[in-house]
Amino acid sequence: MADDSKQQLQPVVIRQGGNGIGLVLAALIVAGAAIYAINVWSTTKKETAPGKTLQEGVERIKEGVGKAIEQRQ
């Protein structure tokens, strides 16, 4: 039994993983989601842009002024 106490047990090592395909796939999914989010954000921003609303308002004012000038003449 004295010899048993002098022997050291080697730790059990469990190795997991593979060749990194899961990590690459996860990175592609995250990148795709980011691109989609930016695309949706930029599309909605264009539709609700204050510059577009201001431009439409200026055009309406021009039309109104033009009609008022025509009526005076």
C-alpha cells in the first residue's frame, strides 16, 4: 500500500471542439443580422427623414405663392 500513495493520478482531460466551423457559422449569422439591421434602419430613416418632409413643405409653399401671384394678376 505504501507504493499506492506515491503514485500520482493523472488528471482527466476532456477535450471538446472541432475545426472551428461552429465559430465561423456563428460569426456569419451575427454579421448577417448586423447587415440586416443596418439595412432596415437606413430604409426607415429615408422614409421618415426630416429633410424629405421639409422639402415637401417648401414645394407646397412655392405652389401656394405661385397660385397667389396668379390670382393677383
